Amino acid sequence: MTRPVQLVASGDLRESANRVCWPAQRAMEAALGTAVERCGGQLHRGHEVSEERGHGFIASQKEGMEVFRSLDPEAPLIVAEAVWQYSHHVLAGLTTHRGPILTVANWSGQWPGLVGLLNLNGSLAKAGVGFDSLWSETFEDDWFVTRLKAWLEGRPVEHDLSHVRSFDPGEASESARVIGERIAADLRRDKAILGVFDEGCMGMFNAIVPDHLLMPCGVFKERLSQSALYHETRQVPDDEADAVRDWLEDRGMTFHTGPNHDEDLTDGQIRDQCRMYVAAVRIADDFGCDAVGIQYQQGLKDLLPASDLVEGMLNNGDRPPVRSRDGARVLYEGRPLTHFNEVDECAGLDGLLTERVHRALGQPTENTLHDLRWSDRDASGTVEEEVWVLEISGAAPPAHFEGGWAGAEGFRQPAMYFPSGGSTVRGVSKPGPVVWSRIFVEDDRLHMDLGRADAVALPREETERRWESTTPQWPIMHAVFRGVSRDQMMARHRSNHVQVAYAADEAAANEALHAKAAAAAALGMTVSLCGI
């Protein structure tokens, strides 16, 4: 007899996105259902497709709770994702589900299910919910089918995690270890503040660091309201906002503007973003913040343009000057005001550490998170290894781009996500040695994974192919993770985000990696090196 398997699909909170993305989800579920049948199971949707709404996603936490009340809590359950999704829509039900749970994504950069899957996996791991996870491009490959069959038969899904090993401070150079431990001691003694403009962006439970884990690191949250940011933005006069744009264009940034607010990037949207930049820096100064995170995906999206341009400026050392309200001081002069996109507090703590470690080593201090968006073989044949597409809508600093500010372009954010528009900060990350890392919460402890990567150069045609397969308005890094295969990365990583920072050369990258690992270990984190 075939074994019944329930299926749920978490979606966006924005119905415009759910409607646009539904065809990809529908196609993915059809292919997955065929695979389940071939392996001896029978897939049953746990909630109806709504013709009126134009999709079949769970679109709120309330709706998710209602769906799970009607499911068999003992039966096998697949969470199938071909889109970005809000994990809190299904997290409540998954925490009490007693049957086996499998999260599945399609291997596609389009909307993307991979990013949604990684966020859900990180959220489940933080919540202590057991699960297995799989991904596939066709749902017919041997790697996927053998593991799906094992799960359906009640056996564990095994992944290769041989690339992960515990960090031993003794393997770092003495100078790296001393610098890392000194930064940890300074942080605990002097303390630091993360300015959090509203917590829990887009249901990312995994991105919230509990205070009792953050405080022993010497880091404390200043819980700020986006309503305060909105008010402060409205206080910035036109001449100050226009001076910011003039500075950007003098540095070579290009804005692709048009007259239609609903479809184009307009001058008014850019002006409001420049106001928000000034406002964010002044509020950070008011509260003594060492880093800030703006949650703009919800909340402000109906009031202001997206904060992408703001974030790119904040994370760059060379950026438009912002003076205090009395004009007496230039705020955070000559350095980034580290911004953690989407209020990802794990990235905020990581970014804070990265900036201090790199400053102590004399290395580039600009760092950002990116989405682990998708990977593919290089169609041009320039690079032999699997090349990841790392993209994030806003936080990438132009110091990472080929050409710096002159390589930065501003495009309107997609209307289905951002009705009020706003400029992105698009560019192609320059080739060079990179340190990557991720702080995450599991077993009520802070963990840090880190390793080495190379940002590689690809022909323009290949870059365009990758942009068109993902989101062409966003900045991109072509990344090769050293010693970590595609499936190893997916199996281990506990977030949709990964932190990246450049170093001047190979030796400097290794020193920065070991110094940051030593700092994290001294702060009590469980530190693992991946690949290399």
C-alpha cells in the first residue's frame, strides 16, 4: 500500500508576490508528487488552492495554525517551497507535529525556494524541531530519489558533513589569536549596541538572537521603532537629501529613473531614500549604536521607498557625510556604520565582529550579508567549480563592486514586493579572496561557521544569464566556496544569509578568518571551520 504524505506550502505575506510566484510552486509540487508516487508514497495537499486569491500558499501565521489543526499530527509531512516564504506561517504547527518532517525546495534561482528553505531550516533548528531536508532541479536525479525513498521508508536522510570541523585556537597564528581574543575582551568590557528597527522581519525566527545569548558577548539591543525612522526621515530637508544624491552621482553612481511611480524609479523615491539615510545615521548617533538593522520589507513598505540604497551607503566606508543636527560633527566619519539587512541579528553580531577584526588587521572593513540564492555551473567555461549566485537587495557596499561607486547602478525595486519603489544598489562584486561566515542559534547556544571563498570574475554574458535567472535589479557576487560542495553547503547552513568580507590577499584572508574565529570562540560561541 502507498503511504499517505501530507504537503503544506508556506508563502509570502504579500498577496501580490504569492500570485506571481504561484505557477512555479504549482509546477514544483507536480514534479514532487510524481517523485513521491514512484517511491511508494501518495502526496496529499493539506490545504486548498484558492481560485479567488490566485494561489495555494499559507499566507499568514493565523492561516497556518488553522491548516495544522486539520492535519494528522502523526503522519509524514513535506513542506514544499519554490518561493521565498515566511517561516512563522508554518513554524507554530511544525513545533507540535509529531510525524517526520521533510523540507523540500526546487533548485532554481527564480523566486527562490532555496532561500525560503534555508530560512525555514534555520528556524526549525533554532526551535529544536527535528527535520530532514532535500532539494532538486528535476526531482528525478538519483541523489534526490534515493534520499526521498529513505525518508518515506522511515530511515534518516544522510548528508555529507565531512567538510565541517571544530575550530582549535591553537591552529591560528599567535597574532591572529591575540587580536581576536583582545577584541572579544574589549567587547565584553566596553559593550556595544545593535540598533534594531523592529524585530522579526519576514518571519525570520532564526534571525532573532535571544538577549540571554547576546548579552554575554557584551552586545545589547536598542529596540527602535520604524515609526521613529519614518518621522525622522520626514524631518530631513530637501537640500540635505539632494546633497546626498549629488555626492553619489559625483562618485559615478548611475540611477535609471522614469516618470511613473508605480513602475519606475523616480527622483522623488531617491530623495526619500536619501532622507532616510540621513535619518538612520542621526538616530544611530542618538542612541550610540555600533550597528543598525532596518526592517523595511513590511511596515515601511507602504510609507517609504525601500531602504536598499540606504543600506549600501551605510555599509561603505566612503559614503556621503552626515552631520549632527547642529552641524557641529560628522557622524561615524571615515568608516561604515555596519547595517544588517532585514534586521538579521545574527548578521548584525557577525558584521560587528567582522568590522572590528578587519579594522584591527588593517583589512577592508566593508562587509555584508547576501542570500545564498542559487548555484550553477559556469556556462561560459571560465570557472570549473560550481559558482554560487550571492545576492541581497540592498546591503552590499559599493567597495565590493568592480569600479566602486562608479560600478553601482540604481534600479527600481520590483513592484510586487515594494509598492513605494526605491533604488537598489546594483553592482558586480570584484574578484578576490573572501572570508565567509554565519552566526546561528541552535541548542540554545550561539554558533559560528566560517570558511574561505573566492569571488570570481565571469564574462558579462554569464553574469547577465545569472541575473536574469534571479533578480536583475540586485547586486551579485559570483562565489566559489573552498572545500564545500553545493550539497554540503545546503545540508549544513542554518540561514538564508551568509556574511562576506574581502581581504587584501591570501595571507590576509587566512589571518582575518582565524582572528574572527578566535574572537567568536573567546565570546563563548561554538566555532566550526567549513571546507578550506
